[in-house]
Amino acid sequence: MHPPHYKDTENAETVDILPKEGEEFVYPMLQHIGAPCDPLVEVGEKVLVGQKIGDTSAFLATPIHSTVSGVVERIEQTLMPNGLKANAVYVYSDGKMTESPELNKPHDYENMARDEIIEVIKQAGIVGLGGAGFPTHVKLKPPPGKNIDTIIVNAAECEPFLTTDHRVLLEETDKIFLGLTVVLSLFPGAKGIIGVETNKMDGIKKLEEFCEKPEYKGKISVARLHPKYPQGAEKQLIHAITGRQVPSGGLPADIGCVVNNVDTIISVHRAIFRGRPLMRKIVTVTGGAVKKPGNYKIRLGMTYKDMMEAIGGFKTEPAKMISGGPMMGAAMYTLEVPVTKLSSAFLALTAAEAVIPKEKNCIRCARCVDGCPIRLIPFELNQFSLHGERTKFRENHGMDCIECGSCSFSCPSKRHLVQSIRAQRREVLKERSS
């Protein structure tokens, strides 16, 4: 698909937003795919920047760290940007940003065992920052027998409006290469490839300059990708760069690949070379209702309400708010939710920008089939979803859907295809877990 880019913030340098005294920071104990963390602190306890406040012994999980110093106000359920709820630690910031003594201890990765490097990455709480939130330490330790020969850095950023990956390509190029070097050290003989769409030529040129440096030449290269959606999805990116196809129900490791978002790679650099856990997220804030559109470095746990107040607020009341991009993001009805590891953008759209066309009858034109990157039949899955036919939904590979929204975008009848499929997928997952 080729939706309009709307990347008006691509030249907006990242602005660091500092917490203030008295702000309430909210840390959901589930900011990743997998098991939720258990709180490690109690109400009334003082916490420091970088202090671990949530963890679990479960394999598929990552720790949660405080991003401010202050006092634990309460521990209770909170609403997250994706509409789900989770137990959360509420911290009342003292504005001092006093750091934990455990921070700022660099690691000599060249003299560390493979498992030691992966443990550092795990303890830093790093997950896939492209939106999926898969624990990075799990991805970097594939099952035995998987021959990993290609490490792909995902900087495609095909979702409309989002420009955070573009900015880090320009602003933190050195950290990308150092972080990727650490990951490559875990897979001897593997090559690194940074996938970037050609609507970011200034970023591509800067990356290619670094590729010519002696320490990176022959080890890291840049793949120039024609802009299209949803090329940033893991399986689609692998196919675009290598020509390989991940089998249904399989993993990239099955075909020798590991894919990490570009900001995830920068977080690896921060954990290894600076001894700092994942504590911030770069968020694109834009839309016709935003007074100062741009890219902002936000401390995890800051509420969207405080974030908007810090950057100037709205110039008009938004008609629709979305956490993420317009294709895969989740609509929001309140700003009283925290920025999490899964946050990527905040869109505040005017009434003119947020028009939802009236849904009409399906005309069986099959444009949704042509547009589906997984080669599903969305109009059939839509019917199975609407009629609650879960068995047929599963048999027709409904659980393989990546919820990219290409079907809804291409539908001339403006059917709410991805919305119904997403709802049915949630019901199937709920049924499996019960």
C-alpha cells in the first residue's frame, strides 16, 4: 500500500522533555509481550532514577525501571495507551532526578561471555521499540540449532506521520553502529543490514558514510527500500531485504534472521556502553490540533496529559486522539495514560482530519485480498468475526493477521475490516488463555 506519508516532523530535531516536581509518573507492570512484572517497591518508599521497580522470574518478560526520583504514591490498576489495563506503580516526582548508584557502569562486552551480554540487555529492560514490545534478550537467544547469519536493523518507518526513526538515523548514527556491533558479536559470522526507505535519503547517506569506516566495512551495510506499507513489519522487511519468507507460525530465526528496531539497537548501546536501562521513548507528536508538532524525548511513565502540557498543548480541541500511527495505532479517549515502552507517536487530529466514511456493503472486489501482505482473505475473516465463527476464523488463518490495516485502507466500501479482525483475534487469545 502507498498511504500518504504526512511526515511533516521529519526535520524537527528531538527535544528532551524534563520531568517537574509534583508530576505523577505511572509505570504499568506490563510493557512487553509476555508475563507481567511484580512490583518490587511499596507505597511510601523512596525511589531513584534507574531503580528497578518491577520484575518477574518469567522467561518472557523484562524489568521496569523508575525514570524519576520520588516517592511511591500507590500501586493499582491503570489504563494503558492500547486500551488494556495493568497493575502499575505510581511515583510522585520530587523533581531532583537523583540517580541510582547502580547506573553509569559501562560493560566491556569484548571480554564478556555471550550469556553475560544478553543478561545485561535483559536487566536493562530492553524490548522491541517498534511497537511490538517483544523482549530483546529472548530474541537474541534463539533456540539451539538456529544458524543466524543476518541481523536486520528496522529503520523502515513506513507508518504515516511517524518520524522518530528518521531522527535517530541523523542524530545518533554512531550509537546505532556501536549497538549493532554488540549484537553482531553474539552471532559470529553474521552480517548487519540497516533497512531504510528512500524517503529518508539524508539518513541513508549518513549511514552509508559510516559503513565505509574500516571497523564497519564489510560487516554492516544499508538496504535502500522503496517506500511502501507495511514494509516495517518484521516478516515483510525480511522478505524485502533477503528474499526469504518466514513460514506461517514460524520465527525469523527459522530462516537465519534476527530483526531489531533501530531505537532498540540504540538502547543496547546505552545499556552496554553507558550502563543505563531503557528509561525514555522518542515520541512523534503531531496532527492538526497540536500547537507544536515535533519529536520529543519523553521519560517512560509520564502521562500524555503532562507531555502535552510540557510541549505547549493543543491549538484546538482534537476530534480524535491516537496512540501510534493512523494505520495500527489505538484510539484514545483520555490523556490520563502513561507513555510506555510501546509508545511511538501521539496524533491529535481535527474533525476534518478524522472523518470516518460511512461503512457500505462489501462488493466482493477483492481489493482487500490484493492489499493483504499476509495473503489472507480479509472480507471472509470480517464475516467470520461479525458472526462469531471462531473455528472458521482460525481455520482461515485469522491469527496470522498482523493488523496492519491495509485491508481497511484499500476497501472502496470502507468496511471496518481490520477492526473486526482485531476484535476476533482478542477473543481467540482470551479463549486460549482461559
